[in-house]
Amino acid sequence: MLLLLAFGSAQAEDDYSVLLGNSFLFYEGQMSGSLPAWNRMLASKPGGWKKSGHLNDGAPVNKDLAGGFYDAGDYLKCPLPLGWALANLAWSAMEFRPAYDAAGQLPYALNVIKWGTDWLMKAHVTASDTPSANVFVGQLADSSDHSYFGRPEHDTKTRQVYTVTAATGGADVASEYAAAFAAAASLFRNGSDAAYAAVLFKRAQQAFAFAEAYKSNWVTPPGVFQAYVTYASNGYLAHLAWAAAWMCKYDSSYCAKAEKYFTDAVTGGFQYSLGNDWDSVLPGAAVLMASMGLQAPAARAYLETGLLAKWEDTSSACPKPAYSAVCYTPKGLAYYSDWGTLRNTGNMMFIAALMGKYAEPGNRQKHICWTRMQMRYITGSLPGTGKSYVLGYGPSQPQRPHHRQSACSARYSEPCSPSDGGTCCAGEQGVGAGGCCTAANFFDSHAALITITGAIVGGPDQSDNYPDLRPDYQRSEVALDYNAGFTGAAAGLAQYAAAGQLAACGAGPVNPQPSPPPAFQQCGGFRDGCASCADAPWTGTCCAAGLKCTRDNAWYWMCSQDKSAPQPPPSPTPPPPGGSCSKPLPLWSACGGRSGCPPDVVAAGKCLDSQWAGYCCSSGAACVRSSEWYYQCKPSLTTTAIPSAFSGGAAAAAFAGAEDTAAAAAAVLAQSNYDSLTIQPLVNNNNVPASVRPTASVLLSRQGEPVAGAAVQITVTTTKRKPGRPDLTLTVTATSEATTAADGVASVVMPRRVMGAAADTSVISAVTGSARARGVKGTIVVGADDVEVTWV
């Protein structure tokens, strides 16, 4: 087998054909089921390591669901991100066909895409022209897979199947089925398999009809881990727009619906998101619409002004709150998300590469050059970087990706027996090379024993730091959707390079200097991945004129008017069990658990589900339990005094599993540091007279105190019944934006078009991605529980 490899930190230009080809080696490495002979990662081939696995998938529903792809570093199968990734792969093969041909990658791309759509057709377990009769797999496997660290071929347990039906709803998931089917149909129709294209498009029509009929987001049953959740309550609107655009691409009779759903998504608040991934799909829909000449002015305005202008603004210097702004790291990465930041950057590179074809002529070159600059950061060829985040390519590659099988030896001998969350095969012992494929092996610090060629990892923090820790799934994991846009960007750059369009780009822009944060933005405290951060203002960061960096709570300092009193210093980190600390550990280090234990802890027999005796975290950090296998030094949440109200009663009972009352109280306090968004009751206890035009209000609060200055999107979705025909309904949606006042309340008068008549119902939802709000991951979207209104 030919492995496509390239090295060197100062090459004049990356080999984009190699990057494109290596991407498909990664996808072949993620394949599941009975593997075909064309798979280049087969263990029977030189350099290969794959064997067939999970052949009994689908048993709980009496269906053959073997096949498809593993989603990420574990073994779940998730159609929502898979469908999105397949549509993007098919798109890149169509838009940059000359690059695929020149690199000899089109046959591999067709193999990979067909492997995915073949499985999605199996996962469309009941296909019907009657929307209510359709059944789709929403997720295969659950959290139990996260506790398995062995090779897939040795995992013989029955894996549960969770389905999308008329009863559950799930337009978001069904739309991604439709998008994948229609995109692949467009690709194969223009190739050599028109018959297969027709079969795919028939499935696309069925999935799209289901999505139109059942407009809601899919959720798993109560208590079941859901790997991918559509965050916005009306998120299905963007998925419908994306799917409808692909339906239009194949069949022009769907173009009117494509225009409608694109307008619905834009007016539904999705134009404010800066991401491009399985959950934020509007950017792709916009480019696809523009490429077909539909909604072209509106689509280009959204892409150029609302999206790419912010991604390409190199004067926006980090640090900035993640998920609410794009900023540039000191070495030049456009940074948006704390979780898998290179996913969004790579996916946006694909959007920019496409706009190198479809933007106004005067804007095309800057999008191409920006794509190249970001690619050079990721590959380590941008001056001053020297580190690649692409496995199998470039200098100083990650050594410990969060990928279960890569931590194990590629070669082993049967028999293999269950052991420590995985298996131990004949001759295997301990961890690392020649070791068992177990939890202890996964959490050990040895370098990967298998190179997952072509994969990109989650990426660095806002200071360009990359811890390279295998348990760090936010920065070290690999995934199908991490690579999907990156593959398209590589294809685009290969095509532009062949046409001589990269020569004008030069070495790249000068890295930006930090700019003063404006009001309400973070200027100190803790943020993910920052080892030097503490409960204090950030060194070298100052606020704009008239503002001062003031302490908001134990996590967060922000630029605000100088009205705060002096703040107390942070509390010292509690000592480890036993009362002494001889080995302080830096932020984000492993500090406890049953795997990866230091030799002295093993020798003492103290390798337990607890903090390691004698080890403690450095000041400002605490040893936090991530799982029974792993504890990690994370920013301390206990530097604020714990109110007595949290010391017992219902709050303590909610955390009865904690080791002691202090830990329970700290956990409650940690939750209280997150913001709460609550929709206020309407008139007459939400039984609203049809003659009244009500005001919808929300309250944003933190620890019981109002949060002012946050932009909130409030959406009203009304189901209207036709008089005399209760079986006929029309759904109308409107989204309005308001800013929370000093009391934390934001209000909008309900638009007339969503007011109902007697017996109609409305659902009010609200969400904020403002930098003033902080959600469960810190500076991420905060959503409210929906409120139902009845019109009387």
C-alpha cells in the first residue's frame, strides 16, 4: 500500500494533492462492518491495521446495520454528522473535479461516499412515500461504547439502536439523510452510475418529505446519551434549507422550496452563527444557493458581510470568548470554537474555497488566499508555526490522538480475552507497544502505535498551545466531520495551485497585535486550554478607554465600568488525600483515576477511582473527576465562598454521588456559575386571548442576579388550524432579537403573522450566543426551555 506522506516545515507550498489523498485514507480507516477488498487500511495489506467489526449491528431492531463509519475516536455511528460530511465530500468532488482527477483520488472518493450512502439506505430502516411510515436510525450505540477501549472486531456486545419516527419527530436528522442522498445522487448522475443516482434520489425525496412533515429536532429517549444534539430549538430550519438546496441541485422542481427554506433559516436567527459544521449548516446552503443563481444577492451578502468578513478579519486578536467571535491566535489561526476548533476552521476554509469561484470577481482572490493561510497553519508550513495538526503529514505531528484503536498495536495474535474495558491478546502484557488494548493502555501516555493518516485533531487553544494528551477529547479527538470541509479545502487549493492562482498570496499576513476588549468581553479568569490563566486579569490585556477589567466571579473577569470593590485573592488549592502534596501538576494534567497511574501510585496499590495520593494541581486548579478512569487538573471553581444554601437539602441530595458535602456544594456552585435563560409566562397563564397581541419576555440570570447587555433571539412558532378542517394546519415562524436590560429581561412584541386564532397553539423558544452569556461549556449558546401557548 502506498502511504501518502510529506514532511518539512518550510516548503514553498504544501502538496494539496497529498493532503486530499490522505483524507480518504482516514475515511477508510473509520469504516465499520464487513470491509471490502478495496479498503487500503486492511490489516492484510502493508501498513494496514483494520479488520471487520460490529457485524451484528442492528440486532435489536432485526435489521442489518453493519457497515457505515465510526463517528470519531470511539465506535458510535451517528447519521446526523455522517450525512452532513458525506454531502460535503460529494460537493467537493463535483466543484473541484479537476483536482480529484489530477490527484487520482476520484475512484477512492466514489468508493467512500458510496460506502456511506449504502449504509444510510440501510439505516433508513423503513422507506415509504408516506411520510409517517418512514423510520430512520438516529444513533447506533450509546454511552456504554465510551467505556470500551478495545479493538472493534472484539466488541461483540449488542449495541442499541435509537430511531427517528413520526412519533419522535426529527427534521434535523432526516434532512441530513436527504442532503447526503441528493448530493451523492448529483455526483453519481454526472459520473457513470445514473441508476444508482436515481435510487439515491428516491430515498432523498422520502427523507425530505418526512422532514417537512415533522418539523422538530430529534432527541433520544430520556436518560439516553445523545452524541449530537441540535442546539437551537428551531435548528431544523437550517437543516431543511441545506437539504432543500441539494434537492434543487438534482431536481429543479424543488428550487422554490429551497428558496423558501433558505429565507426561513435566515429570518430564523441562523445568520448570527459563525460556525460551519453539522449543527451550523446555513453557510453551505448559502454557497450552494449562490452557485445555482438562487437568492444570489442575499446569499452573497450573508456570506461576505455576515460570515467571511469576520473570519478573515486578522485584526481581531485573541483572546475572545469562544463561540461568539472569531479571533486570531499569536501564530495566525482563525479561532472560533473551544471544542475541536480546527473543525470549524477547516470547514470554513471549504466555504472560502468555494467562494473563490462564486463570490463577486473582486473578492475571489482574498478568499482563496485566506484558505491557503489557514491551511498552512494547520499543516505547520506557515512561517513561525512549525507544527502540523494533520496526522501523517508535516512537522511535529500530534503523538496521542483521542482514538481508541490507535493506542493499540496494529498486530496481535488470537486468542484475545476481555480485560479492563478492552481485550488482552496472546502475548500482550501491560501498556504501550506489545501491551493490551485496554483502558489502562488508552490512558497511558505512550505515543500512538497506529498512525491515523489524514486525520486532523481538534487543535490548539487561543495561545497556540496544544497539550497532546490522549484523554483530551476537546483538542485531541479526530472525527468525520472534523475532516469533511478540510478535504474540500485541500481539493480547492490543489485546483487553484494548478491554475497558478496561489502565486499572488505570498507568505501570509502579519499576525495581529492584541486589541483592547470592548465592554462585557472577557479580560481575565479561566478559559479552556490556558495553562497560565488564573483568577486575575490576563497579563498584557487591557480594556478599552473608560473601562476596567473587573472580577465577575471565580471564573470570569470582564471589561466594565469601574464600579467594583477590590476582590479577594484566590483560595489555595486543596491538598490531595492524605494532606500532603509532593508533586504539583500543571493545568490539564492527569491527577487521578484508575488508568495511567504513576509508578509510585501503582506500587502503593492506590491506583483507584480517586485523586492520586501525593499529587495535587497547581494554584488556581483543582483535580476534577472526568470519569472513573480519569481525573484532570481543571480551573478551580471553589475560589468563591459557597453560600450556606448549597450545603445541604435538595441541592446536596442532587449530588448524593459526590464524595463529600463540600464536593456536592462545589458541584452545585459550578452549575450556578452557568447562566439561566427563562421564558416568562404570558398573559392569562399562557392561555392568550386571540384578540390580544402579547409581549414575549425572557430573563437571563446568573446565580440569581440579572445579566444585562446580552442579545437574545426569541422565536415564536404557531400552528394554525384551518376553520372547519382541524386536520389541515399551517406552521408559521418568526424570530425577533432583543437585548436584556438592567433587570436581565428582554422583551419583544409578538409579530402579527404568528398570532393565532382560538384553538391554535404556539411554541416560544429563546437562545443567546452573546459574549455576556455563559452556558454549560462556558461562553457557548444558552437556551431556554420551550413554552407552549394556547390561543383562546
